[in-house]
Amino acid sequence: MATPERFPGLDPSGAADSAPALKAAIGACPDGGTLIVPAGTYRLASTLSNEGKSITLLGNEATLVRAHPTAAAVLLTGAYDDPIQVTSITPVTVELGGGQQPGVQLAMTSAPGWARGDVVKVYADDEIPEVRQDSGNKSRVGDFMIVDRTSGNSAVLVGTPNGPFTSNIRAARLRDVPVRFEGFRVDTDPNGLSAGWGGTTIVVSALMRPAVRDIHVRVSTATAILMRGCYAYDVENVQIDRAVDNPSAGQFGYGILDNSSAYGVVRNLHARRVRHAYSDDTPRIATNSSVVLYGATYGTRIVDSVCHGASAAAFDTHSCSELVTFDNCMAVDSREGFSLRGRKHVIKDCTAVRCTTGAQVITESSGADASWGHIITGFLGDGLSGAGIRIIPRTSSSHSQYNRRETRGVLLQNITLRNSAMPFLQANNIVLDVHGLHATARAQVDDVANGAILSNSVVQAKDWTIDLQNVTSGSSLRGLQSRQTGEVSVDGIELRWRDGDGGRIQGVVVGESSVTVTVKNARFPESLSTPSVGFARGSTIDWTTKTQASRLITRRQDEVSNSETVRLIYRAGDPQVILLCTVTDGRTVPALVASAVPGQILYVVNSGESSATVTVRHGATYLTSLRGAANRRMTPNSMMSLVWTGTIWQQLA
């Protein structure tokens, strides 16, 4: 127990500097022991550190006040062994529990002295590929692995290197130094706030399984808690009231920042007035830097956490990190709810309320970083004022891969957006699967509003609902718009609108001639005069309303006369087929073939320009029976209908 009687100079009133007395108390605590700090306020004019000792620091509702302009209030640190040079790294398989797992064999310049089960970081001066880099220093590779066995100067580790390991390869064991920091309030001297202090409040570095629990950070002048170079950390029941966010002054208000750690867990975090409640980044460093700073954040989980009032994305990742999971987290009144850079992240059963954007996948504004392989599932957005979901990598003109499609895809699954702005989904330069999108628009939308805008993307979609029944504005409402180049395939989309609003619905899909679109099982409350606009050759759409089922086939110029037109009509098994001919000069529909659907109706529509005509020919050769027993030459904006009688296509009108 730290008391003034045992450790002179300890001042629980907060008037004097208590750092020397608390350091003496830590020094007097045996390795692996527990130091209890009684209730009170303790001013710290220098950093309180465990000095590498295994210890539990328990604050019985004690408040620590940071009173130094640059030094952290608390530094909890462990250590790595001295690094050993690695001369070669070879992939192997490791026998584990009767099965085989990937591993590596290291040849080293000396015997490591490791034991089975030790945690080792293997690292090198190679740059992490496809990440944000500075012009000088770089983010460099490093991975935590588990020792399986050693022999002389060789060791076999469980794990797979994540990136190139060729330059100055080293390995160092992370020492097992248990440290717990629990039950404290941490604040900043008000004079420091007005003076614009920077710095981090709590730093946890180079530790195995460190625990930070039941901590209340009232105000931090920048990052509240930094987890740096740790393995399997546990941060639980943390409240952060404010982290000053002023990037122009070098103050980045991160709640929890992960640097180069792996397999950490953050549970029950509540952060407000921060830049990000959680974020990660990998430092840009010179060669031969400290082992602590090598490697990307990997496998972190943020669970059951809330962020209220973030100035940027409430929950965020940077370009180096991989396999970060946000599970059952909520973002409220923030610029973005969730923002993903890096690779293979997961947003699971999360919610964004009254944010601009619910969730986004992005790349940096410049450089060559990548963002891919993410999964967003079970997501709810409520009252979003901008695009609900944005998947927009490589959209900055300064990016080295500007407007080139990222083929390593993203999966959206079971997305629900309520009372939100349009578009509900924006996708650029991506291969995207969207299985289950159910979106309800707010009353006020743009005059031209799309449920989804898909640009230069390949999209596979299934089970969408676009509900426009609340919309009271907008003259041109669309299900989705596809533009530039790409392919869009939708199986199951329902558009809903109020009775009498059909005139404002431009179509389920609006496309461009460079985009191939296939829509199946579209459902409308009433018939549309134009279910779709645009598309490349071979595009199709079929839909049902309360009274009919139809398929639209769009053909342009020479496509109209091509035999493929007849094949598309024949393959359409719908009761009604619309052949929309967009031409600039005269074209003739080829000879028709027998339909497989008795009573099928074929509408031939000329939507061409000025005097461009479309001709349907009469006679047994063409399997048609037209009025007047003569060919029908259709002028622009005219239509004829034919019914399959079982033996011939008979003109109706």
C-alpha cells in the first residue's frame, strides 16, 4: 500500500508532485507483487513506470494527474531479448496435435536459448508492401510466432511470415513480464490543456498479455492509451471522456492506438469527443530500429464498445493492419462510423447512428496502399446523412493505382439502413458481393437520387430492398446506377414507393453502354414505363409487378440485326419480353424463332433518334403474321406488340 507514512512526499491532495514517492513505492514492491494506491489525487510531474518489473498497480479510485508537457503519465513496459541475426528462413510444416500447421525454420548466428511455447518476433528491414510510406522512413515487416523446437543455432516456429523477409532478418523473444494496471482515473493538468500540450497519456510497450482494466481517462492531450509492440493485450472497461484532436498542432486524439501489436482485445470501451475510439498504425522507421516498432497490427478484436462524437471515424484502421475485427460496436454522432484501410478486416453486428457515413473502405489520398478483403456483416445504419456504405479504394488522383479496379474483393452481408440519405451504397474500383441490402430512405433526398452508385466495379448482388415510401422530394428516383465500366448482376431486388409516385421512378437500373447489367427477380408495386435505361449489349432485366412479369432486352445499332437478339428473346422465359432498340439509322429485326412460352407477348420498341427506323418483317420465313400482310417499319418512339400463338408470332398492335 502506497501511503504518505511509508513513502514520504506522497500527496493525495494533488498539490505536490507525487511521482518520486510512487516510484519509490514501485521500487519497494517485489517482482510479481501488487501495489495499491489509495483514493486521492496524485500529481505526476514525471512519468510513472514499472521499470520493466512484473507488477500489478491497483488504483482504489485514485486519480493520477499528468503534469508534464511531453512525458506520459504512465509507462508500462516489458522487454525483448537481444535480437539474433537470422541467416535463412525456410517454410516448413509443424506437427501440432496430430495435424500439420505452417511454420518456418530459422538458421541463426547463435543458439537462441528459447523454449517451446515462447513468443518470438521475427522482423526485417524489408518494407511492408502496399501501405502508406514516408519519403524517408518506412513501415517494416515483423511477425509474432511461437517456438515449436530448437536445435543448436536453428529453431522451428509456428506461423507464416506476412510479407517479404530478405533484408537484415532478426529474431527476438518477447519476455513474459505480467503487468496489470487497474482501477485508476487519469487526468491532465488544466494548464497543460490551455498550453496545448501533446504527448500520450498511458503507454504500454513490449509486454506479453498486459491488462489495462477499469480505467477512466478524463482528458488526454492527444492519444489516451498506446499499445505498442505487445502480444495478446487485454484492455477492458475503459472510459475516455476526451482526447484532444488538433492535427495541425500535432495532436491526434486517438482513444486507443495500436502500434505493431498482435492478438489484442479491447472490451467495453466507451469513448467520446475523440478522433477515433480505436485506431492502429505502424510507425515509419529507419533500418536497424527497435524491435518494438516492427510489424503491422494483426488480429486485434474490439468488442462491445461505443464511441460518441468522434471528429473522424469512430472506429478506424490504417493501411498496414490486418484481420482487425469490430464486433457489436456502436458509433453515434460521428463523421464516419467505421473506416477500413489495410486488409481482411471484419465489421460484425455493428451499428452507426446519426453519422455521415455508416462504414467505408478507403485507401490513402496518395501513395500505393491497398484496402481489400474486408467483410461487413450484420450492419445497421440509422439516420445517416451521407452515403450509407462507401467502398471507394483508389479514388484519389494522387494514388498510384488511381481508378484501377481492385480485384481482391469486399463482402457486404445483411446490411440494414434506416431513415438514411441516398445513395445507400457507393462503390468505386472494386469487386464487390452484396448479399442482403435493406434500405429505407429519409423524406428529403437529392433531385436525382440513386439507391446505389456503382462505378468501374464488378458487383454481384442478391436480395436487395430499396424502400422509397418515405421520400417526399426528388424528381428522378432510381434503384441503382452503374457507370464507367464493369458488370452488375442482381438476383432479387424490390423497389417500393408510395401510390402515385411511379412517375418519379426512373427505373430499377440506370446504366451506361460500357456496363453489362443482369437483373433477375426485380419486384415493383406497379408497372414502370421505363424499368431500365442504358447498358451494354447482352444486358437483361426481368421484373414482376402486381399484374405482370417481364424481361427487358436492350439492343443498339448493329446488335438489333444480330442473331444474338433472337437468342436473347428465346432464352427469356417470361410472359412478356420488351425488345428496346436504340438506333441512329435504319435497322431490321432478324427472323424470329418459336417461343417456349405459349401466349408470350413480345413488345418491339424503337427508342432511336430522329428518322432512324426499325423494321419487323412479315411472313412464314420470319415466323410472323403482321397486319396488312406487310413488313412493319417503325418510326422513333413507336412500338408494336406480338403474341406467340403456338405456331406464329401474331401482331396485336
